[in-house]
Amino acid sequence: MQKIALILFLLSLSVHGQTIEGVVLDFDTKTPLESVSVIFKDRKTGTATNSSGKFRLKLKAKPSNKDSITFSAIGYSTIKVSVEDFHKNQSTILLKSKIEALDKVTVTSNIKLKPKISYEKIEPLSKGVYASSSIIINNNVYIVGGDVSHIEDINKRVFKQVSEIPEASLSDFLKALRSNYTWEKYTDNIQVYNLDNETLTTLPSQLQERAYHKIVSVNDSIYVLGGKSLSINRKREYLKNTIEVIDLNTRKIIEDETFPHQAINFTAIAYDRNIVIMGGSTKLKKNGDKIFTNESHIYNLDSGLWYELKNLTKPKETQGIIIGNTIYLIGGFNGKALKEIESYNLTFGEWTHEADLFFGIERPSLCNSNDTIYIFDDDNIFTYNTTAKTLKQFKIDLHLKESEMHYYKNALYIFGGYHVDEFSKVPSKKVYKISLKAFSSTKPIETKIFK
């Protein structure tokens, strides 16, 4: 099997006070390399090369000789160089393509990139579900609750059926209208997916049926937060005002009746012995419009007390993920699909506008590997490097929305969601696995670097 060690030639790299600048080129072609991640000193500061291969890394303090600079890009080997090496005029780094032969077959580095991300279908869930919430603990993904409804656009279906009947009568129309396949239900299921064995177990559940909620894990407990439930006749929806706590050791469920952040489609993050909750929608008007909130709360598990955090920059539904002590909010909805990527530093209590997606995404699926966030929705999957601030868009033939996604051992796993056919919104029970290697062999359809 050929291994390609990507070749970087660092030309004119220099250190001036608190600024490091240079250019990154391909060794063989001497052409500039764009979107190379340039990271200083353990990911504390970073940037990326522009279309000319140039970069300018601004530092808060003068670097020491032992500080390191790391260069990485998809499809390229990562290189780490000390500042001292540059002071010694060792600024030229050569990593040649390493061509290896296997069974007398020579593989070259001139590989044609694929147009779409490849994936494999693995063992499915026991029940199709969307608008659920999930958490990965060790090698198990816990998928709790969710919407299992089958929603049909009866008017569209009836119109097509009747239009295909020659000389259709009123009787034909009424007969077709009576065949309504819409079925609404939320579930209390706890589905546990073992990623090593790719097997599924469904746990006995005494949870309340809910969807559009969030779960987080702290120590050996899962906290089920917010969301909504349906009335017995399925005519009304109710916001959940309690927290259910699942003890994973005893499988017992404890109910906490104090929950000040009643909402759906909000973000919930576990941070040390705290749970941070942000945004969401709190009410549905008769005309179908939602009322959104910009409130944020933090729940300290040791004291049992709730506190207010700094408000969001705007009221909205949103999805979030934490890296280190920073929460990243991706997309969302406040009457329209949103495209902003914002970050909230829990240490300093500051909001920062990080970047913008290429278009708005209402409820993206998120996970991360180190400082790269993976964003999935419909037939698109994005990578956003939080250090280099580089956003890339790839195509993938899945066409699912409101799925759950997790990273485990150099692969992404996508669970459930819903797909839309000609007349219906149908929950999916399929599970897909994407190797991270697929990103280096696939051509992004768009790339953007944010300064």
C-alpha cells in the first residue's frame, strides 16, 4: 500500500518579534499550497495559508527558541518545526513523496479526487428516529428518545392520485382523502450502539416520551433535558419542565423538577461538573411562528443551583459543541436558517463571531476530532478547523436531516434522521460510517479561510 508523505517546502520563513510569516509550497511543483493549517505552540494560536501559500502568524508574546510551529493540511503529512531551527537558518523542510511498491504494482501520487464523500452502511437502529439526542460514552453511543412520526402531505398525494384517474369523480377524491397515513409519536426508547462491534441493544425504559430535547453525560449519569411531549390524543404539544437522570450503573431514573430553561432545539453542553444550556424556541403561535430565546443558563451539579450566563447574540434555536473551554454554536433557526458560526469562551464570558457557513442550516449534526468540527446536513458535510479557521464543504449522497453524529477511532458515525420522499417525511433507522480518510481523497466543492 502506498503511503504518500506530502511534500512541503517552506520558503522565506522568518520570525520577526511577535510575528511569524512565510510561504508554503509543494516541493515537486513549487506551487503555493492554500489552506495549510499553521499552528503555533500546542494550538494556542493559528492561521492558514492564502491562495499564494503565504501566512502571517501574529503572536501575543515573543516566541522562545523551543516553541514549535506545526503545518498540516488534508492529504499532507503534519510537520512540526521549532523556532530555534529557523534561527539556525534551517527554514527549508523537504518531505518527498514516498512511493512504495506492492506486488510489483507502482502507485503514484497523482490521484484523482472523488467528487463525493464515500461511506458504508452498517448495522441499523431498531427503530427509525429523528430529533433525538445522543451521547458517546467510551465505545457506546446512547440514543435517547426522539420523533418517530411519519408525516404525509395528504393534499399533494391526493392531488397526484386523482389527477392520474381518467375522468375522476368527487367520490374518487373523497376516497383518496380518507387514506391518511400521517402518524405522530415521540418515543422513550434508549438505543445503545456499540461502535467496536457495530451492534445494537435497546434498554428497558421508564423515561417520558420526548423529542427535540438534549442529553449530556456527567460521570456515570445521563441527564435528559427539555424538549417536548405530545398529549394522549396527539393534538397538543407540551414543553418538558423536568430533568430525568439515568444512573448507568443501577439503570434507575431520578426526576429533577427544577428546570428553568423550558425549550426545544437548544444547545446543552457538559462542562466539568456543570451543564450549560443555550437558546432554543419556547412557544409556537397559532399562525405557526415560533418564539425564540437568547437566554443561557448553567447548572452546577454539586450545589444544585442554576445561574444565568451572558445571553446569546440573538434569540435562536441552535446546535453546539465544546472544544476545550469554548462552546461553538453552528447555524440554527430564528425564522430563517442561519449560517453563522459563533463561539463562547467559558473562562472569559465572551462571544466571538468565528465564521459563516456557505448557506444557512437549521439543525446540523455536529461532532469533532481535536480542533476540527464536522457538520452534516442533508447531502452536505463540512469541516471547520477552529484554529486555522478554515471551512470546507463536501458532497455526500445521504439526504438525511436531524440525524445524530459522533466521532470514534478515525471515523464518523451518522445515526437516524429523516428523509423526505415525494409526499412524506419518514424516519430513518440507518447507520452510516465515514472514514476520515475519505476527506483526503475527496475534492471539496468550496473552501473559505476566515481571518
